[in-house]
Amino acid sequence: MNDTTFITTGDGCRLAYRLDGDANKPVLALSNSIGTTLHMWDGQIAALTEHFRVLRYDGRGHGESDSPEGAYSMDRLGRDVIELLDALGIERAHFLGLSLGGFVGQWLGIYAPDRVDLLILSNTSAHLGPVDEFDARINALKISPDMTAVAQGFLANWFPAHMFEPEHSAIEPFRDMLLSTNPQGLAGSFAAVRDNDMRRTIALINRPTLVIAGRDDTITLASHGEHIAATVPGARLVILPTVHFPNVEHPDTYVRTVLDFLLEGEAA
């Protein structure tokens, strides 16, 4: 199957997903950053499907998935993944989440470790604040739902300055994803991050875990990745010379880092 299709969760939210690769290979689930769709991983699919059946999905509030009103929770975002795995008859999967997807990965590692084999937490944090900042962002989306300024702010924090030069086209798909994001879905996702604090509970994660951090990341700081790696028992830490999207900034290094961990873990 190589087309986007849908499931409906228990609370009536339609989620878009896509499967790529050989159905006989182990499943690797990918989870996206806030403000993006499953296409944020397009550059990695060819390399990953050599070894895995890759499951991607649009988180609620993003892409082709529904954008319910109100605040989302990390519990709800995590359960969306479990319901997706259940609907597809997937008992266990490797899981790679970046940014918001990394929050979801932490939740799964804590509350649903029986569904996860190997866990990769990329450019993420166990907690982001302050609360007032997220409240201000949510209120701004309600007042002025035009995503142009919001998109520009995200892009400036996601990529290094040199990637905004005309010869770099890699940023444009991300601009399009942000401009097409439902403000209601973005606000709901902001609330999930605002209300989340797993700084202590990630010590309960018992899955083999790789933490990837960006040396120059100004959103989820390298120190946030260091905290996760120091708290999750046995976790491995890799810090790459990137900002927030190492899969776009240094795609070859990123996919090699991911595959080295996964293939080593599978062979163990």
C-alpha cells in the first residue's frame, strides 16, 4: 500500500496514514513535528524502506487528519498511535518521533512499552515551557488565524540561516505544510505540549532508546536531549551539528544514525 488512507479513532477523529515498503519487513512508525505532515519524512523513505515497512501518519490537527476543537493531550496523541497500530493489526513497531513526535514517543515508552521495540527520540524534550508562552500562542491563533506570520516564525526556528538562500529548496515544502495547517489543530497541539511534563516519568522507559539532539536547536535544546538520555535507563545520545530538523539539514548523516541504531538493535 502506498497511498494515504484513514482510520477513525474511538473519539471520532479521522487520522490519515500511509504505509510504504515490504509487508514482510519489521514496522517502523514515524511521528511528525508540530506544524508538519507525514511528508516531512519524504527524504528518508527510500533509505528506510530498504529495511523496514514504514508507517507514517498525520497527527490530529495536521495534514489530512481531522482537527477537533479544544485542547489535545499527550495521552490522546499517544492513544492515537495505539489505535492506529490496532487498526492495522500491528502488535509491535519501532518508533521514531521528532519534536512533538518525540513527545509521543516518550509517552509510548512510558505507558505502552509492549507496543514498542526500539525507540528513537529526536529533537525533543520531556517538558517545554513556560505555560504563559503557549497560552499566548494559542490566543494569537484564535484572534488572527492567518498562518503566514506563524509559518515564518516556525521556519526561522527550524532551519539555519543559509537554508533560506534561493538555491535551497528544501524549506519550501515545510512552508507549505505550515500554511495549510488548521489553526485549531495547531492550538490543540500547543495545549498538549503546554500541559505535558515527563521529566521524571521517562525514567520508567525500558525500551532500547536512542536520543538525537541538535547542537544548535533553539526549540528543544541539546540540553533537553541530554536530560532525556541521562534519565532513560541505558539510553544512547547523539548530538548532530544541526538546528531542529536534522533529517532535512543533514539527511544522509541522520538516516545513517537512525539505521545504525535500528539495525544494531535488531541484530542484538
